[in-house]
Amino acid sequence: MRSDRSGASEMSGMLEGLLDELAAHMAFEEEALAGGPGAAGVWEAADLVLLTEEHQRQRAELARIEREALHPDDPLSLALAIRAFIADVRLDMSMEEDRLQRRSVTDLR
């Protein structure tokens, strides 16, 4: 059976990987919106504003989770906060995809 210490270390490593992946994803989206190949005609200026605001909120939440992970008083609460954050990001991504698909279909008309 794992000790609490090894479980915390494993969780810390997974959290670090999650933070890195999300930071890379946000940078990719921001770069694409700023004028990457194919951005013209697909993204609107309002999309960049919405995405930037959402990313600022997500980065603040990630920073809070990261601080809490360094000295977790309540590992269960930390795990639930991470789970809620992931659900929030998945919902945001789904809404972005839906918005782009609707716009693409509208553009075909």
C-alpha cells in the first residue's frame, strides 16, 4: 500500500504535467487567434477578447491550485478543486468548438 507521502508526490507530478499541458494549450490558442494560419475568417476579434479573459481567469485559478498543492491542508479539497477546474476547461473547450462549428456552417450558406 502506498504511503500518503508517495501519493502526494504522485499527485504533485500529475498536477505539474496538467499545468504544463494547459499552459501550452492556452499559448497555442492565443497564437492561433492572433493570426496563425487559417485564423482569418474563422475567428473574430470578439473571440480573442473572450478567450483572453477566460485564459486570465484560468491562469489565476491554476496559480491558486498550484499554491495550494505546495502545502495542501486538505488533499481531498485540492483534488476536488482540480477536478472542478478540469470540468470547467472541458466545458469551455466544447463551447469554443460549438461556436466555431456554427460559424463554419453559417459561412457555407
